[in-house]
Amino acid sequence: MPTLELRDVGKSYGGLPAVDGVSIGADDGEILAIVGPNGAGKSTLLKLIVGLEPATKGTIVFDGEDLTNYPPHRIRQRGIALVQQTPRAFPSMNVLENVALAALFGRANAHRDEEKALARAGEALEFVGLADRRFDHVGNLNLHQQRFLALARAVAGDPRVLLLDEVMAGLNDAELATSISIVRAIRDLRHITVIWVEHVMKAVMSLAERVVVLNFGKVLTQGLPQDVMRDPAVVEAYLGETSQSA
Amino acid sequence: MIYGLGGALNLAYGQMAVMSAMVVLFAMDAGVPALPAVGLGLLTGALLGLVLDLTIFRPVYRRQGEARVLLSLLLTLGLAFVVDGFLTWRIPFRGLTLNIGGGPIDILGVPMRRGSLLASAITILAFALLFAFFRTTALGRAVRSVIEDEQGARLVGVDPRRMLRLILIMSGFLAAIVAVTRAMVTPVTVTLGFEITVFALIVTVVGGLGSFPGALLAGVILGIVNSIAASYIGTFLSLIILLAAAGITILLRPSGLLGVRE
């Protein structure tokens, strides 16, 4: 049984479907990539999972519990964290305070123990390589570091599932390699299931264990990365253009 | 405090202060000693904040952006008129005065009334406690996270509704402190609500929305401007001068004295 399962999930804006009857599942400890052209509904799908947008149909089941349309903070506390493409740190707090807030509030039945939260936050910063920046103002971090901060905020709450929304866009080769190794470590060392929306196909091919292709809000196909990449319909419709640009 | 939080406006803030003052007044009329009566007034302010959160702010916080601002503005303004009208109708000539006994105290050669000094000390203490709460406690940081980025706060597990409720309760408590400290200097009458609201709104906008040091700085500066204008020009013109000073500040610094530029 999948850890996270979407059953016929849909979202419409003014009658136009952005996500149209998507049924997919992610197994425990899997790295699942979701790809597709712009406007395919990938980011909307992640927003539906974490409750930032209400689903207009279908159910989202996590560990056997129906989480459909739960508020985002409760979904986070159940163990599903999202890292968005544009990092959103709290500007008046330093790096450590940003992560400690997530460590304190982003857990189920949190005991609100600030000492432990600070320790977990420090460990999360160590994990993403920002330990030496812990007392820095978040405004002093570059985009790459801000994404690592967002990752630290996500893992500090010990989630079971981590959703990543195009977190590797705009990175150079060295930054991309670091990001890939950190995401792999998140799964391998922390045993977190990763569902990952991405346009950078080089990263997808080196990291994903399974790929789901979305188009016009529907699942076009899914399978092993190399199989999906060889699918003529996928190559022609989506990946051909993206592969060249990546 | 509610002005900078969650994009909502509470234009019934002054009426919350006046209602708290009236509770103190009636408690003292009933023979309750001053200190417990003040305690009752502070409790009333906090409860009023909770009642607002459970009633008219429920639909407000279900909306986002401009709709939230406008709805909060309309609902609280309506409430302010209702409360003002009711108090003026039922107890038109009542006012709370808290006489602090003893003669003036010399501060650097200037005789100061004990009431003014006590009111200033309470205000500074309240601000220090508030500042410490927001800066040093996890709950305070959670409230700040909602102020800075409500969606981001949700994504790290903070429940914005709880934080907004807490801030309304604190806001009511502070409104009661405003009433009590003001009553140490000058009577708090039933018609004072809008004056308190307008002054609080000016201080907040001039200081910078959501900036506590900014609110303190603006409060001190505008308080001095208000006092000088009232003493040397006339009380009837002090509000106009205050508004002019606030207008000039906003023209020069649209985000307020210590507000963050968007």
C-alpha cells in the first residue's frame, strides 16, 4: 500500500480543470518525479496535497488517513512537508530561528520543547551544509542557500513525505550536484519519501526511481525514468523540448 | 497591534478601551477597590478581543488580501458606531478618572505629575514585555511568522487562526491598559473611543505596519507633537497638526519610520 495515495484528485478554476482525475501513489522511501510541460498541473497537484488549494474532487490518503482538504498546518504536522520553488524564509528571523520554528511546530503532538527544537534545527542545518550560517540574517543567503534553508526547515519537522517544487531550477552544475546529493541523502539517511516536481531532466534521470508525466492535468504515463524517456509520445509531447533545454 | 497583523484593521479598538474603562468605573462604583477593579478592566479588554475573534473576525479571516482589509474595516467601524451610540445613550456623562495621590515629583528640575509618571512606567513596562515576548519566545516567533508570511507559516506547521486569536486577545488587553493609563492623566469618557482609534491608527501607520519599535518611536514623537501643539497652539488644532505631521512622514517614508519597504 502506498504511503501517499491520490485517488481521482481534481482541481478546477472557473470550470477549467488544472488537475483532472489524477490517481498516483508514492511508496515508502521512494523518490518519485513528476514532470510535464508548463501548465500541466504539477505545482497545483503539490498544493492540493499540502492543502494550500482545496481539491474539487477525489481523495488524498496518507498512511491510511484521508487528508483531503485538511488545513496546511495540520498536513504538515501529520508529516508532509513542501519546499517551494521560490524560498520563503521569515525575514525578521535568523537562519536558526527559521528552522527552529519548523522543528517546533511542524511535528505531530509536538511538546513545544524549544531546546530540543533548537537541537533538531541545528542538526538539520548541519545536514544541508548551512551550520556555519546559523546566526546569519536570511537576507544574506543567496538563492541556492535559501533553498537549502527551505530544505532544512522541511526536514527539521521529521516529515514522512517531502514534496519538492522545482527546487533545482536555475542552478549551475556544481550547485545541481550538491542539491542532488542532499535530496538523495534525505531519502537514504532520513528515510523520507520524496515527491519531486522538476523541469531539469538531467537531475530527474540521475535521481528519480519512478517518473509520472502530467499533461493538461492528467497522467499521460508513468514508469521507470529510462522507459518513460523512451516513450515516443512522451518524447514528442514533453521531454524532447525539455531534454534539449536541460 | 491588530493593524499590522494578518492584514486586518480593528477600528473598534478605542471602543474596546472605553468599555474596559467603564467596567473599572462600575466596579469602583460598586465598592471594588481600585486595583482589583483595574484587573477586571484588563480582563474585560482581553475577553472583548476573544469575543471579536469568535464573532466578526471569523468571516474576516476567511478572506485574503484586500477583501480582508475592507471587511474588517467595515465590520469594526460598524461595531464602533454601535458601541459609541449605546454608551452615549445609556451613560453619556460618565468618565473614568484614576487619581494617583501625592504631589508632583521633580525630574531634572521639571515637576511631573505622579499619574503621568506611573502611566509612562506602565507603558514602558508593557512595551518591554511585549518586545520580549515577540523576540525571545517560540510563541512570539510563531506570531511573527504569521505577520510576515501567513502561507509560509502554515507550511511550517503554525496555525494562523490560533495566532490571530492570541493577538486579538493581547490587543484587547493592551486597549484596556491604554484606558487605565490614560485615566491616570485625564478622564476617559464614553466619547473617547474614536480619538483613541485614530491616534493608534496614525501611530501604527507612521511607525510602519507590523513594526513594534516603529510604533514606540512614532508614539513618542507624535505624543510630543500633540502635547506641544495642544499647549502652544490649542487643543482644537492639535489633531490637525498631528495628522499633518503624520502625512508628511508618510510622504517622505511611505513604509513608515521603521517599516519594511515592500
